[in-house]
Amino acid sequence: MEAPAPELSVVLPCHNELENLEPLLTRLQGVLERLTVGRYEVIFVDDASSDGSERKLDELHQRDPRIKVVHFSRNFGHQAALSAGMQLSSGA
């Protein structure tokens, strides 16, 4: 049985946020669970981090397939990261 489509998508551009990723996601998921009964996706767009954020994001995705990750090869900036995440989103 295929999982239902996300009801809500959250796009989070990030750059060198290793220490903040897990606490942010934990708090965000608590809210999203209540709002959508688990029908959400969180799309992190890693804007070429150099602090280990990319590995942490991949780990978060492995734990929960509702967490999606895009890795940029170089720093393209906040707007490009936001646009890339929005193009990949499937929810409202």
C-alpha cells in the first residue's frame, strides 16, 4: 500500500546548521503531526554546507522518508535553495 500524498510541505533552506537541524526538526514534527496527522513532508535544501550538515540531513532522511534532502554542489543562496525545494514539494 502506497503512503498517502503529503497534505503539507515545509521547505527549509540551510547552510552550516549542523547543531540546529535535529532540534528544529523535532519541534517542527510535533506541530506537523498534530496539524496533518502525519501527512507532511519536510524538504531540507543544503546550500553547500561544510560543517557536516549534509551527513546529518542524510541521516534524518534515513530515519524518516517524509524528510527529503537536496544537496547543492556550491552555495547558490537562500532564494535558489527555496525555489529548488518548492519545485520538489508535493503538498500545499
